[in-house]
Amino acid sequence: MDPSKLPGFLAKRLVKAAIVVLAIVVCNFFLIHAAPGDPASVIAGQSGAADERFLQQLRTQFGLDQPLYVQLWIYVKGVLTLDLGFSHRQQMPVATLILDRLPATLLLTGAAFAFAITLGITLGTLAAQRVGSWADSVITVLALTFYATPLFWVGLMLVLFFSVWLEWLPSFGMMSVGANLTGIAAVLDVAKHLLLPALTLGLFYMAVYARLTRATMLEVADQDFVKTARAKGVPEGQVVRRHVLRNALLPVITFAGIQAGQLVGGSILVETVFAWPGIGRLAFEALLARDYPVLMGVFFATSVMVVLFNLLTDLLYAVVDPRVEVA
Amino acid sequence: MSLLRVEGLTVALPPGGDRPHAVEQIDLTVDRGEIVCVVGESGSGKSITANAVMGLLPKTLPRKAGRIWLGDTELTAQSPEQLRALRGSRMAMIFQEPMTALNPLMRVGDQIAEALAVHGEKRRARDRVPELLAAVNLPDPAALAKAHPFRLSGGQRQRVMIAMALALEPALLIADEPTTALDVTTQMQILRLVREIQSRKGMGVMFITHDFGVVAEIADRVAVMQRGRIVEQGPASAVLNNPRHDYTRALIAAVPHGAPAHTRAPVTTETVLEAKGLAKTYSRGGWFGARAVVKAVHDADFTLRRGETLGLVGESGSGKSTLARCVVDLVRPEAGHMLFHGQDLRPLSRADRKPFRKRIQMVFQDPYASLNPRRRVGDIIAEGPITHGEPRAQALDRARDLLRLVKLDPGAMDRFPHEFSGGQRQRIGIARALAMEPELLIADEPVSALDVSVQAQVLALLAEIRARLGLTMLFITHDLRVAAQVCDRIAVMQRGAIVEIGPTAEVFGNPQHSYTRALLDSIPGRGWTPPVF
């Protein structure tokens, strides 16, 4: 990659990204308003005093009586100034709600992603090195098992095993309630809480990366340049590391880049199972409560994330693969 | 004592192969300062022999018997680690495919430096790499060392491979078809380079090839292999001019001799196709990025008369395939006229074009990629006529006749393409084209993926069909010997333009354009006339 092209590339990509995000915002808006039921009726229903006038009053207050295109215009104008609206249910600005929850989700997905990538590539490489042996079979069976098992079930089983039977790890939450830990102790406490949900979320992706790494390693191992390396007397370990693995990782990077974005969305289930206070759970609660502004805010945040991860992947790709031009 | 001695080498094939041994009882020597060519068709065991010497045989191909010495080291008695230490230092190897033989993610300088580093010469790498790149005549070695392989042409990459192989001045260089994937002019440069370096350093070279022209160009001694055995071995001049074994004779007889065939369909003055001012430009980018524009075809006017064969020769990237694809409408030219019997085809819509498609058919280069692997041969051949409205039963009947015409058993109808060899698949490809009863056949490198004896059979078949059906043919090839044998007239293409066009004998006998002369000078073994038996 030519470093001098980088600023121009970034500028162009950011403009494109902004257009994409804006389009997503508009799509989300229509999608949510296409669903039956509105927040006013839910709130009115829960308050018990649901007469037509009260409902009308709530709708006026939330701006739901305006024509759809006016609502859209107000919303898009808000998003452009980073004002994501106000949650009447939680009596808080949506942006504040999301920013409160985002770090927890990023911590969870980041940990799960790192775990999936490291272990997946390691296991995939090991399996490819010993193709046809018992180690390969064990890794393949493990990977297929995690690939085929539903996330929430893995989560429940892990809780049963590590929390209920062994009582090693906490089964829910992000930190011990009322412990008021500080410093290293607090970090360790969060790490203990993080372990099970991150494992649950990461195992599926680990399986995917292990399978993918194994397949591409085997494919690359047959290529001519690997033979060239052997012909010039490169020791076997170095052949694998420098020649096979580096080339085999290219498709893994592409795949991981796409999934890094999905991971944020995929955390909804795990956050619910482990009561992890992230935006996944926020979205789930907002959905049940018909809390439109929060739901749209979460969608906005996750779409920004996906777009950013894609940009990051492209940059990484340009660094790793000299054939890719940033243009 | 010889530099390399192979004695009684036998390598097993996995069970279920067409023969029990990949190579059997191979005896071969290479002396210092000598180039030994190992010749044979694909599957004859040439590469297995080379890999056995390097200790690079895959586990599925174990050595059953035989011993190999390099100088006074017995290679077959060395541990894997000792063999590894010898590879790259005392013996080195270059491969056929320069496009894939270099690690795409490493700078070429680093790849050469790695060859030095793994043999404990890391400190010398900084000075040696530019030296080595200069020694293989690459321009601006310092800048080139920092380039990644994809920036280099095929010829440049092969030079880098040679530089890498020479890094530690090995006593033995094994070259496995190093010029097969290159254009003729580049091939000649690489052959000269190997020759020059070999004589300068006094290396022994084991040169594997299937091309007798290359043998005539470079060999001191020749070993001919057939089905895993060496059937004839001797000094180059003896084997080339006075071959003793039948198989060697057959191979040499199959070399295109460059003389026109005798049976010619009468060429009339009626024009079938006339291309005027065709232009095709490929561009990349746009919208946000800068545009990169390649003029693939421009200034390529030609006419084809009924019954004649026009050869389109040139190197890769010269635009010959693009021009052919314009004629069959696989590529839309953006300007010019293409008059087929006086009717301009270019402005026609898809529907208006359809009746003409039948009359212009194409045979493709790669017999492995050009047939749908999931369809039966009969369906492949009959598909065209059926889409043009012929009843299915009748089309299948005709497919059977066509298989007979291309000398395949009609029983082939119900089999799948993978059950056939390359030459047989190319026959199927020809039958598929003929099924449409075309008057104009476009053959895009129809024999360049085939072994020389199969190539001769397919060429003979094409000549026979052409004479029988009175076909007009546009024959694309990079092999000038083939062109000379098949074509009535020759058009030489360079960078998208036809630089010279004329009757075959004139173009070859008295080339006007400097590029044509360069091409002719690059035919390997042009000083050798294959003996006639």
C-alpha cells in the first residue's frame, strides 16, 4: 500500500460510509413504523387508564400524530446533529442510554472476537498441519459441534457447569453487586463475569474460523510458492508460518471483518441470557416496550459499527495484501 | 565422476493408478558444465524424477528403489534435515509457473534474502540480492527488490526465480519446464540466460521440457521419457537428428514442421468476414477512482475469404483473443464495422444477432475449463442446435455422427467430460462447435494446452474437417510453427494492432515488420529441421 494515498482513501470511504448509514437510518425508520402497535398504546395499556383522549394526548406528546414524512424529517434532522431522540419510557435521551451501554457490549464482543480469532486460527492451523490424524479429527468434531449448537443452549450449559455445579464463575451481570471493588480487584471481577458470555458468543465464530483456516491452509499448502520455499531449503516451521499461514489468513480476514459487525448484533441473545448490561439487551427491552427512539438509536449505533468494521477490514487488507490498492 | 548420478530410481504410484510405478529403473547422470534435457509428454514422470532428486516427493509417492548421488554425497541416505540443508545451497530448482511460484505477499528481495538466510548467509543478503538481480539482467535491481511479485511480468518473475536459485551458487540446477508458460520472445531470453549462467558458473543443469525446439536450442545431452521409463538417452545431436527409439521418432514426427499441409480447400474470392476499424478498450475504475485504460484492439483490419485459414499470431496481451471474441460477440467492440457477408454485425441487437451466432462458432483454448463438468457429452454437443429450435432427438442423433467425425466413440455421448483426456476433450469442443454447422470457425489456441503428439492429431483432425466441410477459419496461436503449418495467411498482432498481414510463406520468408522478425528469431531450435521418417 502506498501511504500517501491513505488520507484520500479515508476521506472517500468516510463519505460513502455516511451515505450508507443515512440510507440505513431511513430504512430503519420505515421498517419500525411498518410494524403494528405504537408506544402510546403500550404505555396507555400499562398505565391501566386507556381512554381515547389519553391515547391522543400521548400521541401528540410523542409527535406520533404528525404525518410519517414529517416524523422522518424530524428524526433525520436529529440524527444529523447526533440527537437520537428521547425515550419517553426511560425518561432519558437515547444517545445517553446508548453511550451508557455501548462500552459493555464492546467489551463483550471484543473479548469474544479476540478469543474466536486466536483459538480458531490456532486450531485450524494445527488441524491442517496434522490433516487426517486424530488431532485433526478431534478439532473438526469440536468445531462442527460448536458450529451446530445454538448459542443460548451453549450459554445455559456453561452456566450449569461452571456456575451451578462448580461454582467457579458468576452466571449473570457484569460485576458483583454491592461489592464496590476498585483497581485490580474490579478488573478481575469484570473479567470473571466476562468469561462465560464471551465464551458463549465466541465459540460459534471460533468454529467458523477454525474450519476456514484449516481449509485455506490446505489449499495454500498445495501452491507453487510453497514448493519454491521448500526447494530453497526453508525449514518446515518457517514454511508454514511465513508462506502458508500468511496467505491462508487473507480469506479469514475478509470473513472476520464481515462478522465483526455481526457480532454486535449477535450479542443480543447472549446479553439476555447472561443479563449483560449492553446495547443488545437495551434493544430487546426497547422492542418489547415499543420504544421506537431507543430501537432506532440502537440500529443506528450498530450500523455505524458495521460500516466502521468494514472500513477497518479494508484498511487491514491493504496492509496485509500488497496487491490490494487503496483507491 | 558425474555431478548427479541417479541409479535404478523407482517411485511407486498410489494403488489404483494407471501403472504401478510413477518412474521405474531410472538411470541418469548430469556432469558439471552440462545441460541435460529430460523430454517427455505429460505424465511421463519427468517432474517426479526431478522432485526425487530434490527430496521433494510427496508422501503419497514413496521411493521404492534406487540411489541418488550429488557429487560424493548420497542424497538417498541423508536425513530430512540434511537434505533440507542441501536444498537451495548445493542444488536448486526453478518451476514452470512464474505467476504462482513466488509468494504473493513477500517482496521479491525478501524472498531471495530468505534463501540466503536459511543457509546462514543472512549478513550477505543486503549486498547479494541486488547483485543477483543484476546477474539475471533485471533493470534497476535496488528498486525491483522492494517490489511485490504482482508488479512483475512473467518473464521478470522467472528471472527472479533464477536469481533465487543461484543465490548460493549451487552445483546443480533443476529447471522444470521453466519457459513453458512464457511468450516466445521471453522464452528465448530465459533460455539464453540459463545457457549463459550455466557456462559462466560451470553448473550442471537438468532441464525438463516437452518441447523439442527447446531441446534443440539448449541441450548437450537428452533423455527421453515415456510412461515412467527412459527409452532413449544420448548426445543432443544424435537424439534429435537420428532417433533410435520408436517413441522418440513419433514425438519428433509430431513436432509441427512449419511446412504447409498439402490438402487445401480451394480459396475463393468471396469475402466471408471483413473487420474494419474495430476498437475495444478496457477500462477500470471510474466513479470515485482514477480510470485506467487499456486499448485491447485498435487498427486490426482484416478480411477472411471463403475456405481460407487466417492465422492470428502474437504474444499474450497482444489482443488476439479480444479480437476473436469481438467476432463471436463475446466482447462488444465500441467502434468499427464487422461485415459478415456484407452485413454489419456490430450494431445488431441480441435478437437480430441470433441467426448469425449459428454461423460463427468458436473452439476454446482450455479443454479442461471449456466443457461444463456436470453435463453429459451428448447434451453438451446438442445444446446449441436445441436452443436454435432443432428437435432434441434429431440433435442427439447428429451429436452421435459428430463424435464419429471427430474420431471419438459414439458411446461417449453418455459420459462426463472428466472421463476424457485433454485431447479427447478438445475433440468434443470441436464437435460442439461443428454441431451448429458454422461456416466460420474461430479456434482460440486450440492446441496449446495439449501434448505434442495429441496436438498433431488435433491439428490433423482440424485440417481434415476443414477440407471436408469447406470451413473458413480464424486460427489464433502463439506457436509460429503451428501457424506456419495450418494457415494460408498470417496476421501478426502486437499491442492491439495488426502490424503485418500476408500469405504465410511471405510473412515467414520475408518478414517486413521488425516485430515479426523478432518473433521468428525467437522460435526455439529454429536452426534444427526435424528429420522426416
